[in-house]
Amino acid sequence: QNTTTKMVKFAALATAVLAGSASAFAPAASSSSRNVALNAEKSQALPFMNRPALLDGSMAGDVGFDPLGLSNIDDIGIDLYWLREAELKHCRVAMLAVAGILQVEIFGPAPGCEAATAKCQMDSFWQLWNSHPQYIAFALIMITITEMIGGIAATSGRESGDRAPGDFNLDPLGFKKGDATKFARLEAQEVANGRLAMFAAAGLLMQGCSTHEGGIENLMHSLKDNAF
């Protein structure tokens, strides 16, 4: 019985020693994992967050800003290619919209649109709708055609991989044929100004609908009312 008891104690001791030896290696692996997490590349835009895996800086204007993780979506017919295409399209539309809104407010309506006399372009739209609805209908038809062309280009480009998002080979001034570094800077400037224009367009639409004043007119009133 004593021998049996000694054998049981010995087995228990051996098991404890082996378990301790095995656990001795665990902290090293855990520490390594922590080090990898700490040393992961940080987002340029959000330094307190890790850089999203797919935002590697290869796209113009990419500073790793994706707090919602949208760049990782790839299971509902939407992926990074589609999102980039949408961003560039809205950037370009917003830049045209802001330039158009301010141009009409400063210089007046275009020939044939004299009925749109309001400084607020949201109000002038309805003036034009009431006087020349065919202009609005024609614009909607052209928008539909443009969207069809863009949709076909984006779909085929995503499937083939031969087309960069937003690339329609529209380069009448030949910037792409020049210095690659300068062209990359122009691409980054397009994205930066486009993102700013989206905020500007949203602001012009909001203030126009709420104050019924033009953007510049509203700015002057704001400066006057809040002058020191």
C-alpha cells in the first residue's frame, strides 16, 4: 500500500512538473502576439487605430481612413473596387456641382435659362422646372446614359482587372504621358479636392433649402451678423 501511495504521489508530481514545463513556453507566444499587435502599422489618418489591411497606400488619397471597416466588405456585391469607383464619381460630380452653383450665383443664369433668377440654386431649379421642364427631362436622360456607361465600365473593369476604378481614359491634356510623379500628385489632388467638394455641395444644398439664399449671399449675411 505504501508503495502504491508513493507511485501515485510520484505520478502526480511528474504531471505537475510536465504541466509547468509546458506552460513555461506559453508566455513567450502570448508576448509575441502582443508585440505583433503593438507593432502593426498604424493608420495615417487615425494613428490610434491599425491600418486597414486593404488600404496599403497604393490608391491616390489613401491615408488609411476606414473606421467602419467598409474596405473589408466583399460579400454583398460590394468590394473596395466598387467603393473606390463610387467615391471618385461623387468627387467629380460634387466639384462640378459646386462650381456650377457658384458660377450661376455670381454671373447669372445661362442663356435659355433666364427664368431661373433666384440666387438660391435650389429655388432656381424649381423656377426652371415650371418654365422649361424639358430641360430637366433632357438632363435626366443624359444622367441615365452617363450612369449606364459608368456602370458597364465599372462592372467589366472589376471583372477583368484591366481598369483602375474611375479610369475612363479621359486625358485630353496628356498628363498621364508626362512625369509619373507629377501625375500621381494630380491624382491625389483630385481626390482631396473632390472630398472637400462633397462637403461643400452638401453645405450649399442644406443652407439653400433652409435659408433660400445663395451660398455667397448666405456667407456674407453670416459674416455680417456675427461680425465683431
